[in-house]
Amino acid sequence: MNNEIHNRKYLKKFRKELRNNPTKAETKLWQALRKSQLDGRKFRRQQSIENFIVDFCCPSEKLIIEVDGEVHNNFVNNEYDFKRTERLNKLDYKVIRFTNENIFKNLDLVIEAIKQEFK
């Protein structure tokens, strides 16, 4: 990984805060992703890439998973998310998004959708 774009020091405190205060949906998904239990893929929580902090990142797959709560359901946040995804795509990452509701009601389908993204 290119250290110039990953885990910039000025974001360390904020990344740690996010890791220590996850949403319930993030916690539930993390239980399925942690310790390389999903087809042996290593995921990281609250990884920063450039100036963005992503919910989950699988470096070997260049895959980012975002968990979206209600706060994302407005024009301003949708626009920000779109531009952010566009930039991450240019860095050769694939971004997939799930709502909190998806994770709580259909975790098995979420896990299958993630596996479908593996090369």
C-alpha cells in the first residue's frame, strides 16, 4: 500500500474515535468480516485513504464497504458520497454500499454480495 495516501497521521485520532464508537450496523457487519473469516480476506475498519475514512477496506481486493445510515439520505450527503466514491474509484478501489437496514434484515445477502466482489 502507498503510505502517502493511507492512514495519514492527522486523521489517526478521528479514525480511532470511529473505531471505538461504531454504529450497531457496523458492529454487526464487523463480526462477519473480522479475523479474515470471510474467504480468508483481511478487512480493516476505519481505514483512511487520502482524506477519506472508509468504514471497511479489504486491501487485497481493493474493495471498500460503506454502511449508510439515515444521515446519508439527503442531497448534500448523497453528493458528497458520489464525489468520494468517484475519487476512490480513480484510485482503483471498488466501493459498495449497504444501508443499516440491509445489514440488520439481510446480513446473509450482504455477505454474499461482498463475496461476489472478490476476484
